[in-house]
Amino acid sequence: ARQIGTLVIFGAGGDLARRLLLPGLGQLVDLGRNPDFRLIGVGQNAMSNSAWRARVAKSFEAGGATGAKARALAAETEYLKADVTNPDDLTRILAACTGTPALYFALPPQVTIAACAALAHVDLPAGTVFGLEKPFGTDLKSAVALNRQLVKLIPEQQIHRVDHFLGKSTVLNLLGLRFANRILEPVWNADNIERVDIVFDEKLALEGRAGYYDHAGALIDMIQSHLLLVMALVAMEPPSSIDAEDLRGAMAQALRATSVLGGDPAGSSRRARYTAGAIGGRKLPSYVKEPGVDPKNRTETLTEVVFGIENWRWAGVPFTLRSGKALERARKEIVVTFREVPHLPAGFSGKPGPAALRISLSPDDISLDLNINGSGDPFTIDRVVLSTEFGAGELGPYGEVLSGLLSNDPTLSVRADEIEECWRIVEPVLAAWKKDAVKLESYPAGSAGPAAWRRSRL
Ligand code: BG6
């Protein structure tokens, strides 16, 4: 792979660049893992170089990157006002790059699609790398069309579809946990596992993101974009190596076998939207009263979908993926629940619960719920939890993702077929919702979700 000479951020004035990309970039630069490169910010609004530099420096500091290398990059970066859907502007941007460019599209999907169409009329330097933010396309059809358009521009290996969840250290720790321990893999199957839950409940509400979120909703924002890929890491066959071919091949294979459980999108999914409430003393308006929300979109802010993976390893095991906003408690974890023992010798009292492995994404820890005899009466079954912290990664998720982009190693980026599978998997659910085959329920912001969901599991 060629060395990247210039990183260009499209959408440089946006929230994503400020809050996530630049802090991650600063961390990476400070670590000195990648060779030096230049940074150019591109946005549709005018901004002076000095205002942009101050902005970059502030974001670097927010990510804890205050070393000499990060400071130098912030001091030298330049900003260009440009329309990235205009081929002439794109040519001007490329002319400002030195060495091989990496173009990072921190843009809404429609603008990314238009920018890629415009790039067909521009001479791209050999080796150019793309970074594309989620959501990738707006449905299966547009994702397929965008993928077709992209490979006409540059080879697939140079396309980095970003899912920052794949850069989360705890998600990456799944690999070591599963494949570097003899004890897990032999029981990692439908014979021994009862169910798998992947939950990403947030206390955060809309946070001013209506322009994007009101068209996405929890299903696309989290399940299509992130949690199905996490599920693929949990469910995939052991890859022979952790590289871009083998890892992504194994994930794609798991996704190809996935669909809503029992082929019944209405019976396997739930959706709800928050009404007015309060979280930690902070009052929240009803979702439909948030600025920029169109109630006609009927956007869900909480969803739960049960999937099945139809292969020898997993047939019949429900994988429940759930995510929502404005909830009482932030619960972000993967829970693997094992089947109960086939027989408990008579003479024990107390009922053992199933053994369960919990991999928590925040805080980053892992725990195993087990049954033991315990103290006191030795024939009473007690429950214990073995737990340990994973420890933070050297880089945050965006630093990890950008490291892959700048060294042109797409192992942690999402391959075209994986993205298309993720859309294929959720489309029947979206279609059932569109037909109103699933009620849009409600829950007060700051609650644990609709009361009925708490009493019964899907
Ligand atoms: C983003 C979603 O991709 O991931 C957000 O758009 C969500 O809605 C976020 O809050 C969660 O990831 P993290 O790592 O920022 O907690």
C-alpha cells in the first residue's frame, strides 16, 4: 500500500469531525504509529485557516492529544471552502494534496452519494483511499448502487467503510476472548448457548441531531450500522487470521446466514418512541417536539429485533439486538446465556440460574455469572460473578479506525458485501413497520422503555 500524504476531511465544519474524528486523529498522531501526513479540512462554509487551526487544536486537546506532533499538525493544517458535489471543486481539492490522498467523507449519505458521482469526472491519483461514514446508503438499493459506483473509482481494498464500533477495544477483545482460550470455542454453539443479547441502551436523547436521526431511527442508526456487525464477531466461525480477507470473510459468512427469527419481521420486532420525561433531573421534551422532528416520519427511538443465524452452529438460537435513546440506564453489553445443566443432582437446594458471559462495552469489562455451592450451607446453590476489566485501548475507536485508513489496512472497516447484508437483514423489518404491522409504542424519557416490554421478552 502507498503511504498516505494528505488526509482530507469532507464535512470538516461538522459535528462528527469536531467531536469524534479530530480527537481520534490527534491521539493517533501523538502516538506516532503512522508516518507523517498533511491535513486539509473541506467544508461548504467559509472559514479562515486560523479559525480552522484553532478548531483542530481544540478538538485534539479534547481527545487528550497535546504532544508536539499533534500540535504541529494543527498548526499547519489548511481549510478549503468547496462544494464536494462539484467536479471542479474536487479537482481543486486534489491539486492541493501532496502525496497519496485519503478522502474522508464525514457527510450525510445523500451528499456522499452525490460527491462520489462527481468524482467519476475527476482524475483520482493512484492509490487514493476513501473513508465513508455510516449510514452507508439509505437502503439496500442505494447501498448497492453506491458500492458499484465506488469500485468504478478505486479498488475495494482502498475503500474504508467506517464503523467505529469495530474500533472499540472491547469489541476487538472479543477476538482474543473467543479464539485465544480453549474453554470457550467448544461450547460456543446452539448445543450449549440458549440465547445471545446485544444491548446498546443510551441515556443520551436526540442531542440536536434530528436532521440525521429523524430519517434513520434506532434500527438503522444502531442495529443496521453497528450491532449486526458486533453480532457477526460473536457468531462467526474462527478465521484463520485476523486480516482484511479472513476476518471480513468470516463476518460476512455469518451475516449471510442471518435473518429475522422465523422469517417473521412483525413478530420478531418491536419499536417505540420516547415521550416527555426527565433523565437525571434534566427535563426532556417528547421526541416529536424536538426541533427538526417531523412526526409524520414515525421515527422509533427504541427497538428490539430478534434474529436467527441459520447454520449448523447457531440454528434455533435467538440473537436479540436492542438499542434505544433517552433510557433510564445506559446498558451496553453482549450477554451470552448458556443452557441450564441437563441434570442437577438431587440434594441441592436453591435453583441455579444459567451461566452467563457478559461483555460490557461501557465500562469495558467482562464477567461470568456462575453457580457454586458457596458459603454457609454447602448444598445450597449460590450465584457468583467473576469479573475483570479489559483495560482501555491505546486509541479510542476513531483513532483505531483512522489508523487503519492511514495505513490502508481495511481489516477494521466494513466490506461492501457486509454492508449490503446488513441492509438486507433489516429491510423486511422496515417494510413491516411501513405497513404498520408493528405498533409504534411509547415510553417516557428516562424510563426503562415501554412497561409491556419489561414484563415479557420477545
Ligand atoms: C453513533 C450513533 O454511530 O453511535 C449514535 O449515530 C450513538 O446515535 C453512537 O449514540 C454510540 O456510539 P458511542 O461509541 O459514541 O457511544
